[in-house]
Amino acid sequence: MKLTFLGTGTSQGVPIIACRCEVCVSNDHRDKRLRTSALVTVENKVLAIDAGPDFRQQMLRAKVDVLDAILFTHEHKDHVGGLDDIRAYNWVLKRPMDLYADSRVQLAIMREMPYVFVEKKYPGVPQVTMHLIDNEPFYVEGIKVIPILAYHYKLPVFGFRINDLTYITDANFIHETELEKIKGSKVLVINALRYEKHISHFTVSEALEIVEKVKPERAYLTHFSHQLGIHAEVEKLMPENVFLAYDELVVEIDD
């Protein structure tokens, strides 16, 4: 199984428009972060987690010629805003794109893209097949996916466990019963916005507490603000089995 980090930045990305801080002007490619999303390749299937405003750029950059489905964590713009660009896959693969989301996220997608769901469609609009999920395991192309319920302030969001990988973003609370679902994962990806407390995202220390509780073999932090600091400097401060993710990082996970 393979995980590709398509984006590791906040809703504004890094650099932020008009910001001249040391992170935003850094020449290190690891400090250039598109909006957070990921690609999971498993059993010859390719699954995206979220499709934010940088979706087109991310797919081109990662040379993703085949995409079997998209799983959505939640409905914020930085996670659904690029969905219109699935039209290219509709054309190349000659089929609708399979979307997996809970009922609230599905309604948000319908509000975001009403032209996709009207009876008389404009030629060439995205073609989708919506699949309803809840906090129970589901299957995508025969691959078992276990949702991990978390909270983004008061908003329920889903992380996903696929085999030995658990991926969680945009969260600042996970109940103990949900943490049990994560235990045994070889790789945990979890958001860590910055060092200072935030109303809806884990801080670095809070993310590291989760890592310590579930004890994966490796953990990768993601969804960084420019407030975190320079990648090369912050990574030196991480525990031995914890790494800062960056755009285009590829992680191999043994089955």
C-alpha cells in the first residue's frame, strides 16, 4: 500500500497570499504546501481523500491518470472546492466518479455544485455517483474502510483507516472509543496545525499525545500553518518515529 501526500497545508495554503514571514518566503520545497489531501493506492485501486481547491494541480503534479473514488472527511471548502475537476476523469475513464461522504457532506456538495444534480444538465458537467457513509465500516472497490469519528471544534469529521494506515485531518478531539479503532495501525497521519492552542485543530503537542496513546510504528503530522515554523527546523524536534509530512512525500506501508 502506498500513501502520497498531495497537500499538507491549511485552508489558505503555504505560502499565504501577501505574507512575507520566513516560512512563506522559504526556498525549501517542503515549506510549499497546497491544501491538505492525500492519495492511497491499495490493491491496484487509487483513492483520494478530499478534493480541495488545489485538486487539479495536485492530480497533474502526482501524475494521477486513474482515480477510482474520492472519500470526504468533511465539507469545508478546502476539502471539496476542487470537485468540478473530476470532469477530466469522467472523460478519460468513461464513468461517473464514486464519492463517499456522510449525509451532511453530500448536501454541502449539492449546494456547492447544483448544476451536477439538476434534471436537465449542461453538457460536460461532472458525473458522480454518491455513496452514503456513516460511522460504520464500508467498502470501496472491495477495500474495507473504517471511519474514525473526530471533531473539528463542534463539527463531526471522519478520518479513515485502510488496512494499516489511519488518516485524520481537521480535528481537535477524538473520543477514546474511536482511538481504539486506530490502535494497531502501522502508520498514523494526524493534523498538527501549530504549537499554539487552536479552537478546531490539534496542536503539535496534542497530536503527539494521540501518537503516544495509539502507538503506531510511524506517525506523520500534516495540515500545517505557516505559524508552525520552518520544516527543517521543526522536524529536528520530533520524536524518533514522528515525521513532518510535506507535499509529494510518498510513504510505503507493508501489508
